[in-house]
Amino acid sequence: MRSSKRVVHMTTVHYPYDPRIYHKECTSLQEAGFDVTLIAQEAGNGVQKDSEIKHIPVKTYKSRLKRMLFGTFDAFRKAKKLDADVYHFHDPELLPVAWLLKKKHNTVIYDIHEDYITSIMQKDYMPRPVRKVIASLYKYIEKFFSRRFELCLAEKYYKDMYPRGKCVLNYPTVNQTFVEHERNKGPLEDKLLYTGNVSKVRGSHIHAKIPLIHDQVSVCFVGKCPGDLAEEMFAIAGEEKDRLELEGIDRFIEKEDIESRYLSRNWLAGIALFPPTEHYMKKELTKFFEYMNAGLPILCSNFPVWKEFVETYECGLAVDPYDGEEIRKAIDYLRNNPEEAKRMGENGKHAVTESLNWHAEEQKLVAWYDRLIAGK
């Protein structure tokens, strides 16, 4: 009986209502009948989900070092008391405590959200020799601890680094309200939408130039953005900064709030003009699927993987993120061909509702859990 099987998801880094952790994995497992507990930081602002998923908070530390030392120990102490059948953790800093939680009678799953080695090598604020040492050390530590764990992979290309891992891809849950929403009723607005965390490696400085590249469109960002980065973006836009709208300066935006913004306007497109980095050039961005689910055409960087993706599903345009003229022409194409823009959006919506969605991944996750528990 699944109801007698206790599952504990653990994170000291991610927001407790992280879309992958809470809205997809924990919710799917709880709905499948498992007894699910989430160990994570407090949500803040008094936010509390009405759910059968139990949330055990760990203390929040502003210092990364304190979080890694004291937060991980707090998570370990609380997790151990639960004596779970499955421990499923989401942060590299939890590797040592997860290793301590592993017993003969339980299963421990390491959920790999990112290509951490590549991420370390891209931290430009550290000298390259230092990055190489840290990356090598991390690779050794991860290999040592993770040999006792099952590996859950959020991206297809992670298989190259973790051949024995199980892919449970970060596809979106199909939002029925989006499916039923009709974009053909009104004209498209001269507004571009970006959702998710805002950072330099996610194209913040490129996106901030769009009001300078095109004198008709504005850009709305819905996602957490550090205050100092927001100031940099406004400075880049200069006299056109009024056409940058940032919702989420120094605060997390709830999934439900982001979803409501998709329907608040007849957006011209969803954007992802990222600079080329080894990490993102290989990924199929989660925001692609969210834009598609909402019926928005995608305007993205022309990385080979991304270009092939939008061309395969005929759901958007891929351009050189450093070529302002190419970006302007792509925006004008969408503005001047609204029916084609809407067709791209409908193509994307169809692809998500038919195949590129969390439902299939959910079934894989639950079946995998059943096999792992039955094997104990």
C-alpha cells in the first residue's frame, strides 16, 4: 500500500513551493497515494499551501556558509526522525547528510536539477584556475557520495554525465485554463513577456536592450530579480526604462501569480534571449514549455538545440542574441504577421498538451518509486 510508504523530499536551497519539487514531484506522489513530507525553508510572507503534503521548515540563513553548515544539519536531524522509505533530495550541499540517511531498508534519490560542473566553470567572478580546482573537487565529492544513491535527471543531456540516471524531465503541468484561453479574440499587444528568475546568464542585459532596439515594444519580467541587477537593467535601457516592467524585485513570485500574468494580456511573444553558455546551450528551457502551454510564440537565442526545437514544433523564432537588427526584424515579423504569430502559439500549445507535459513524466516517477520500494 502506497499510503504506508513515507516519502521525504529535502531542500535547503530551493523555495519550498518550487515548481519541480512541490508542484510536480511532491504533488504527483501525494496524489498517487504516498505519504509525502517536504523539508524546506519557510515560505515567507505567511504563505502556506492548503495541501496534504506536510511541510517541515528548516531555518533560513542569509549566509551561504551558515546554510551549508547549520541548515543541512537541521534538515538531516528532522529527516532522520521520519525514518522514510524514500529520501529524495535536491541540493548538492545535502550530499553528505543524504549519505548518512541511506540504510539497507530505504532508498535515497539525488535529483539533479542542473549541470553543476558547467555552472561552476561559468562563475566569472573567480579566476579560472580556482574554478577548475573547485569543479574537480566537486566532481570527486559528488561521485563518492552519489554511488549509494539513485539519480533523477531533470534534463535529457545529463545522461551524458550520469549514464545510470533516470530521466524525469521538467516538463510543465498542463494548465487547462491556458488550453481553453483563446488568443485569437483580440489583437496582439506590443509587449514581450519573460518569466522565471532574472539573471545575467539568463539574458537580463540583452533583454534590457530591447526597448532601445525596437521603439514600439515593452518587456515585462515576472520572476525574482535582485535589486542591484534591476538597477543595472534600468541603466542599460536609459531613457527607455519606462518600457521595462519588473515584477519580483528582491522577492519570489509564486507559480500561481506567474500563471495569472500569462492570461493578463495578449502578449506578442515569450522571450529567452540568453547569452551563449555551455550550460544553457544544451538545455530545453522549462520556460519554453510554459510559453507554449500559454499559446505564446517563443523568441529565443539561435543555439543549435534551441533553434532545432522551435523549428521542429514550429512554435517560434531563433535569433542571434547579440544582433540587434536581427532581433528587431524578428519582433517586426511577429507584429506584422499576427496570424502567423498566433499559429506558432497554437502549435506550441498543441505540442505541450499532446506530449511535452508533466503527465507522462509523472507516470514514470510513480512507477519508478513503486519499483524502488518493492525492491527493498
